[in-house]
Amino acid sequence: MSVLVCFHAHPDDEVFTTGGVMRQAADAGHRVVVVTATDGALGEAPEGLLIDGESLAERRRRELEESTSLLGAQRVVLLHYADSGMAGTPENENPAAFCNVDVEEAAARLAAILVEESADVVTIYDPNGGYGHPDHVQVHHVGLRAAELAGVPHVYEAAVSRDHIRRLMAANPEWSENAQPPDLDTFGLPDSEITTVVDVTSAMGAKRAAMHAHATQIGDFGPFLQMPEEQLQAAFGQEWFRRRGAPEGLAESSLPL
């Protein structure tokens, strides 16, 4: 049995970037651990969803627990750092926000978990955090340092293939008409930098169910939940990674579990 530790910024981040490999690893008998840096308190929830006296952070924690259970995680750890908010917002200036915490301090906390779990593989984000969110960028720095401190042999940067997004948008022009597309010059990584492409179509049922579990994030997940199965598989049936320290030309179809 190997141990996969997936380090994310917010409750719900686990679904898109690593949900499929988590479910497949669990199904193969491996241990899956999710570590989430922040409470996600600065997200938005549909009006009327929260019950009286319930905070968004409390609801999102419960959603995270349900989602990760569906995706096969045996342990979930929240580091309870403050959500930094989107780039350029006043919340970025909060000294307690995750984007401003000391990397060494946060890395030591994560490294202790990696050592305790004897992690074989840890996933983080690419240096731009996928799309530049301050908490995602900090996950990259903290996760990289923690893996170094803990001596984790395999570190993978989860990243969306920007070339894949371009192909999907070219094939489905209505997507650009109905939503603001990301800046594909900075979003994710190009195919030329991706070392590992995992087919996770066998886990699409679990990924869709995990999306449903995050009711507070329906604004993010809603459009995808309405997709026909073939479109959902085309969009999310692969998960992409860049292996740190990979030899030139490496092309993998799975994580080393």
C-alpha cells in the first residue's frame, strides 16, 4: 500500500484537480489523505442556503468531508489558515491570511503530517496556482518545502492543460459566449510542460457526486453539473500533472502508487 497526500487551498479544490486520481488510488487499495490549507470562509454561497447561526466555513467543512469521502480519502486535515480571497482584494492584506503566513512555519506543519503518514506521493499546484489565486500559489511554495523537509520521494504539481482548454473551447464556441473564459496565456500549463496525464473516466461518477456535495459552490460547479456525460468526460476525464525533477521527455499515464 502506498500513501497519496493531496494538498489543496480550499474546500472544493480537491474535486477538479485530483479527485479522479484520489478515487482510483483508493479503489486500488492505497491510502489517500487530503490536507486543506484554509477554511474557505471568503467564498460565496447561494442566498438562503446556510441555516441560522451557521458560518460558511462550518458548512464548507462538512461539504469537504462528504466530498472527500466520496473520493475515497481516509483522512482529512484542515490547517485552519484564513482564506486570502481572490488576488487584488483587500483580504490579501490580512497578516493572518494564508498567502502571508511564514512558509517555513506552514511547511513544518504539513511536513509533520507527511512524515506521520509516510507519504509516497504528494500533490501540490503549479507555481501560478492554476490561475493565480494567492492561496493556490502559497500551496505550491509551502507544499514544495514540506515535501523537501519530509523527504517525500514523489512531488506532483496538479495543473489543468491550457492546450486542452483551448481545444475544448474551439469545439464548443458557446462556452465562450456564455462565460468569461480564463486567460489561457497564464492559466494552467501547456502540454509541453505536463509530464503525467491520467485517464480518470472510471472515476467520473465519484467526481460528479463530489461536485454535488459542495452545495455552497454551486456557482462554480453548476454549469458542469448540467453537462451531458460525454461533455463532462471530455472536460474532466483527464487529470494533468508536472512531476518535479522529471527527466526530459517523461510521459506518464499514472502516479507512482
